[in-house]
Amino acid sequence: MYELLLEKEEKLFFGLYQQLKRQNYSGIDELCSRLGVTAPTLLQAVHSFQIKGYHLKLGMDIIKDGSRLYLLTNGEFSERRLFTCLLDRSIGLELLLELWRNPSYSTSDLAKKTYHSCQTVRRRLRNLEGLLACYNLRIVLEKRPMLRGSEAQIRFFYLHLHILLEEALYQNDVNEVWEQVVSLSEERLKRRLTVKKAWFDRLYVAKAVGLPDYRFNERGYRFLWKQLLGLEPLWLGGPFQEVVKRYFEFDCKLADKQEEICGDLYRLHLMAHLFYGDLTVSFAHEKVLDTPANRLERLFREKLPDYAQLLNRHPELPLCYEIILRRHRLDAEELALTISV
């Protein structure tokens, strides 16, 4: 999904990286067939990457060995840093950031500001329609503002863009994320763009997760974000707690962390009900292999009303469960090691 932000050559290189990540030391002809390009085009993308010196900066390279290519990485390599580097030339990202700073811009305004032709601006914005649709947003080229959708959802989309670009946000540093939420809100307020009403079905969400009766304005919106980030308490609904309790009948090792895990899962579900968009901000959906995460998903399917609808909107939820459980498992192991030492 986020690959739609990349320029053509960068998108090809990232696709090659993902192919080699799955099956290293692959034949060039086979890779060309999978990626739908010719061998000279593929090798040119690799050469361009090396000419820019990214391989030295990132600690990774793609090496040609006869008729095969293989991926080399060192311990400092980060896939997210690779993607951020590849975004350097992104016209789509440049246009989105300009629309954030100047919401009332037209295509001609964007063309003048970014020194691109109107045709290029229109083409790049149309190319982003798939990404924006995942966030329940759309581009209307003939009207202003061009970016259409609820104010809260627009802010959520731009928060994810910043997470793509800033490592500290992706590392789930709660204070960093909160500061970014406040910063984005302040920028919109300067342009008199405010959250004035609920952007979701309040009755449905209240029934599903017991959402309190917020007064939706800027103050209420920020308080909600504090709750989503765990900076303010949330009161869990009965059905949700019962499902999680059932899970801990199978996973005794994390029983001591039941309250924390239950809170994390509840905040995750609340965010999934409130916002559209991939909650993992990842480049490819990994297959969930973790048995506890699969068990948790089955329990939610069986016990939570309308869970199938939520899962259809957020297919990444099982992966989120795995991430949460893995983090708490590591914390528990570190604590046990500290005590034993």
C-alpha cells in the first residue's frame, strides 16, 4: 500500500528487495518475471541505488553473481530506513505534505509550488487514490479542498505518514506519538480546521467497546488520543474483559500481565473502530504464525459481536495481537532474568 508513494524506479528496487528477502540468491530471469520488467531495467535500478550511496548508508546491498542476485545486509540494516531513503524522490509524498501545509491549494497551485507540470501533479495524485481509500479519504481534483474526508481521519493519515518518516514514532514511543498528535492538531487549528463532531457511528462503537459519551471538539479529541496512547485510563467493557480472561486460561505464563495486556488490546480495538488504515503501518502483511495470537483471534470471533466486520476492515489485527503478546512476553523474560540475577 505505502509503495504507492514511491517513484517508479524506487518502487521496483523495493519490490526486488522484498523478493530477495523471501528467497535470496534468485535468478535474474525469475525475478524479472515476478516483477514484470526486463533484465536491463532491473539491473539499472540496482545500479542507481548503489550510485546514490544508499548501500553504504544503510548497511545493505544487492550483488550480481552471474545470472543471480543476492541480498546482503549487516546488523544495523533497517527495512524502514530503506523505505524512508527511497522516499527521497517521491513526488507523491511531496504533494501530500504540501496539501497538508496548504489545504486549499488547487492542482495549478501545487504545480507552481513544487515546480511540476499540472499533468504530473494530477497523475501522481490519481496514483495515490488506492492508498487514500485505505484511510477512507479521497482526492477530488476539480474542487477545493482536494483532500476529502473527516478531519480526524485526515489527521490520522498524516500521523501515519510521519510514522513512516520518523523512527522514534515507529518505535511506539508514546510521548513522541502524543507530541506529534498535538503538533498536527495545532497546525490544523491555525488553518481553522477543527474536529467538530464524531466521525464514526457512535451507537455502534459504544455497543462494541463501551466508548464513553465524549463531547467531540478539539479538547475531547485530544483526551481521546491520551486514552488511546495509555496516558489516561480507559474503562473496559464487560464482554471484552470476559473474552480476554478466557484467553489467560490457556496462557498462564502471562497471567501476571493480564491487566496490562487487556488494556493494550482494548485500546487497539477502540482505535480499529475509530479509524481506517493499517494500524501496523507496515509494508507487507506478514502471516501470523503465533499460536496464542491465533487463539485470541478465534475467541474474539466467537464471543465479540460484529468482530468479523471489524476484522474485514482491519485484517492486520491478528498481527497486532502477536506484536502485543510478543512485547509482553519479552518484558516478562527480562524481568525473570533480572530477578534471578
